[in-house]
Amino acid sequence: MSNSYIIPNSVLDELRAIVGPQGYYDTVVDIEPFLTDHRRLYKGNTALVLRPATTDEVSRILNVCNRHQVGVVPAGGNTGYCGGTAPAEDGSQIVISMAKLKKIRHVDPLNNTMTVEAGCVLAEVQQAAESVERLFPLSLGSEGSCQIGGNLSTNAGGTAVLRYGMTRDLVLGLEVVLADGQVLNDLSGLRKNNTGYDLRNLFIGAEGTLGIITAVTLKLFPLPRTHATALIALQNPTAAVNLLSSLRAASGDSLTTFELMPRIAIELVLKHIQGTSDPFTHAYPWYVLMEASSARNDSTIEDDITTSLATAQEQGLLLDAVLANSEAQRSLLWRIRENIPEAQRVDGGSIKHDISVTISDIPQFIKEGTALCEQLAPEGRIIVYGHLGDGSLHFNINAPAQATQVARAAFMNKAESLHRAMHDLTAQYHGSISAEHGIGRLKVEDLARYKDKVALQLMRDIKRTFDPNGIMNPGKVLKM
Ligand code: FAD
Ligand code: 2HG
Ligand code: ZN
């Protein structure tokens, strides 16, 4: 089905007039990048991509769309993993790119806050914080292209959640345009404000289904001055969980990152990503990238971590460790971890699961999940890695190495049965079928299947209250 729904020209003209000639795309070539999501799971159609530059323009656009019941798909950096930015195939929706709303409105180092527009790229937000000697701690492999509005809308996680929390934990205030064009102005920099329901948290993680986030007030933190970064080799995930516990006890809340990686992930990175090399002379079954940091110049963090790792080695918790001794070595270690998704993609792509369970359950979950995947797709290569410090795993199964197109397609056809088996297992562990990537279009059925029924009903009620005409990112997150 393609372009079977025609948005009337009069409505398209009304929308174009709001943003002016520089504020929209309507040619096939310009529109093309907005039709598909990052993972190319879906390809839709649209007649118009609007590029508003102000909150007022977003407000007027939604007012028109709501009156004419035209579906709206917000687009951030388009790095999302669940197909949230792809418009419907029938051409019934327009896309709103947030890329032009990118002012840093206000930085307040005394209050440790900054107010930025939704289209700011995450790396730019981090830099703006750093320019006043503050840290904005959200950190993802996609930070060079994802936008802060997209981060809020997916409630992104990343590699510093262990210390600073998810995106939700970093937000103090929001400006949101509602489906009918009204602007909710809640750009508060207050840390204490008990004046009724927490509306802000409804929009965070809503993936554009309740409104469009146009600006946000973020929390800032002291800028770390010293880091201790280590790549640690281990026998198995049980050792990793025990090591996490002993490092947390020894270093308190200075531990920022604790990322688990299997040998195969390291091998894929070394094979496909330029400028990487194995820091060890031996191959080991499992690895952890860990980082601790301190805002104090005189911190003893490196000595403390060295001592903790030596003790852990004596206790048999780890096999070997490399502590970065320069900024260059630190970034080499990070390069290995951050390039796992790219290395997996280049190596033929994967069937992905983004799950979380309690940290204590991780070793047994990995064992059972591995057995299930080996049974259902013995030809696949299991690559389980991720944010062990948060109980969050990317349980990915890569296509067989150098598979023919036919073999790859046969493997990819197993996606549904693998998803069902892995998500059933996750449910048995009382875990989450989406730890950090959201629901988008990809997991709408899964959400309906695994989420508590009362919670689902409340979510539908909220959706109807905020968006009675169902124009906000239709078909994403919830089956209405
Ligand atoms: P988009 O993909 O553009 O949009 C995501 C959803 O939000 C869509 O539904 C869209 O409609 C909606 N949306 C976007 N902007 C707005 C807005 N202003 N108002 C309302 N709705 C909006 N994710 C993690 O959580 N942790 C990771 O460690 C991580 N690592 C990654 C590494 C790589 C290499 C890649 C490619 C992705 C990674 N991701 C990770 C996934 C992705 O980067 C995050 O989900 C990110 O937050 C998406 O931001 P975006 O601007 O690209 O959003
Ligand atoms: C990461 O942690 C991202 O690197 C991507 O969340 C995970 O590709 C993936 O499955
Ligand atoms: Zn991740």
C-alpha cells in the first residue's frame, strides 16, 4: 500500500505557510531520509516534512493537524531502535523534524541547570555543559547524532546510568506542545516542587505519542577531573556480578560505568573498526569495561581502583586487567565498547533483544537465554553485552558469519520465534522487554502481551485524554 491516503492540498498549504519556504521538504529526494528508521525496519510515505524553528511554529502546526485529523510523526536524530520515526505506509501522516529547534536557551552553573531546545544534538549539550565546567552525564554511542528531545522521548539509558540514572532522572522541567497546539510551559529549574501530579514524567518515554517536547531544563553535575578506566578480563558473568558488588563496596558512588562484553564482541570490533586493538596478549571469555570518576583534582581514585582490582584478582574474581594510563588509552578502551553495535551491523546484522532483569539474576538469565537461542537458531552467533551495572543486556544474535543471502534471510525469519522465546523468558524473570530503547512500532504487540493489563488501560486512558483525535505518532507504543 503506498500513498493511498491523500492529505488535502489546502491543509498542506496551510502547514507550509506556517514555516515558510525554508521550513519544509516536499520533494522525493529531500523526503527520502525521513521515510525509514535507523535500523531500516520500516519504510513509510509522507507528502511533507516540516522543519519548524520555534515552539510557536510547532504549536500552530499541531493546531492545524489536530483540526484536520492529520497524523504527526516527530523526528529527532533518527537513531532510535524501534521504528518510532517511520511514518505510516499509507501517506496519512506528516513528519515534523526537530533539527532547527537547537538553541541553548540558558545555562545556570549556580543552579546546576541548563535549558536547551529539543533539536540540540546530545554531544552539543554535553559540550555546552563542559564550557561552564559542568557535566551533563547522559552518554550513548549515538551521541554525535541523537537529539536531546529524542533522548527524553525514549528515556534513553546509555553507559552512565549506574551513577546518574536514566534520562528521566536528569530532567527538571519541560516545554511541550500538546496535540491541539497548546503549550505546556513547565521549564522549571526547581528541585523541589510538590504541586500535584507529575506531568513531566508522562512525556518522558512517550515516544511522541502524547505531545512534542520543544525544550527541556536539565540537571548538571560537577565535571569529573580524574578517571579510572579499566578493561577487565573474566571467566564468566557470575564473576562480573561479584566484581561489580565488590567494586561498589570499595569505591562507593564513584563507579560510573560497568559494561559486560563477550569475547566475540571484541573480535567483531577488532575485525571491523579501524584504530582498535586488543589491549591484552591473550583472549579471554568475558570482559568488563569499568570507569570510576571523581570531581576532585586530588582524588586517589586511580590508586583505589588499582588496589581493588588487585584484591579482586587475589580472590579469583578476575583473570587480568588493563588500567588506562593516558587519555588516549582511555579513549581506545571506550572505542571498543562503543563500536559493538556498528561492528555487529557491518558483520551482517542481528536479531536484537533489549531486556533487563535484576543484577543478581543476570548470570542465570544469560545461561538460560543462551540455551534457548542455541536451540532455536543454532546457526546464529550469540552476542550478549551491555549495561550490567544497571541489569540491562543487549541479547543479540548475529546472522551466521559470511552467510549467503538465502541463509541470512532464513536466519532473519527466525526473529519472531526468538523474540517470543526471549521475551517469555524475560517475563518469567519479572524483567522488562524494553530496558532502554522503547517500544516504537517494533514492540507494540509485545507491550500489549507483557505489560500489566491495568497499566495498559491507564496508558490508553492517558493517551485519549492528551490526544483525543489520535494524531500523535499513531501506531507507536500503544494499540488503541
Ligand atoms: P529518534 O530516533 O529521532 O526518535 C525516537 C522516538 O522519539 C520516536 O518515536 C520519535 O517520534 C520521538 N521523538 C523524537 N524527538 C521528539 C520530540 N522532540 N518530541 C516528542 N517525540 C520525539 N539508546 C539507549 O538508550 N542507550 C544506548 O546506549 C544507546 N546506544 C546507541 C548506540 C548507537 C550506535 C545507536 C545507533 C543507537 C543507540 N541508542 C541507545 C538508541 C538511540 O540513540 C536512543 O534511543 C536515542 O535516545 C534516540 O534519539 P533520537 O534523537 O535519535 O530519536
Ligand atoms: C548499546 O548499548 C546500544 O551499545 C545499542 O544500546 C545496542 O545494538 C544494540 O543492540
Ligand atoms: Zn545499550
